[in-house]
Amino acid sequence: MEEPLIKIPEKNTPVTGMPEEVKNRFDKIDTILITVVVAIIIALISIVVAVFGIFLDQMRYNNAAYKEYSEKIGTVENTQKINQQLLEQNQKNQAIIIEQQESIRKLIK
């Protein structure tokens, strides 16, 4: 009967009798697995960084848009206040003109 290439040892004993070819293949598989795992981890880190960058970029855009919107609202409110002040001044001026016209009519009569 042929002797097996790999002998399964008892618990907690090192593997012996493994041919060099099999050991090399296991080493290659280990290297490939480690490379794949490292590549996946790097890809995940890249995705997290990209998503964080997009989030920051969106926040920066929102802040700029909000600042621009706030400035426009401020300008509109300021214009409305000025228009209200001018309206009140015009009403006062009209009242003064009407009073002066009444005074002139009284003087003419």
C-alpha cells in the first residue's frame, strides 16, 4: 500500500511530511489571499475617503449658496426698509404741501 503524501498529525503537533511542491503552492495561495485582502481594505478606505470628500464638497457648496442667498435676502430687506422710509417721507412731504396750499388759499381769499 502507498504511503500518503500528507500525514494528519495528532492535535497540537506540527505538520510533517509535506512535500516541498505542496508547501510552495500553499505559500503562493497565502500570498495571493493576503494581497486580495489588502487590496479590498485599500479599496474600502478609498471609498470612505471619497464619500467623505463628496460630503465635505457638498457642505462647502451649501455654505456658499446659503451665504449668497443670505446676502441677497439682506439686500432685499435693506431695499424694502429704504423704500418704506422714502414712502413715509413722501407722505409727510405731501401733508406739508397740502397744508401750505391751504395756507396760500386762505391768504388769497
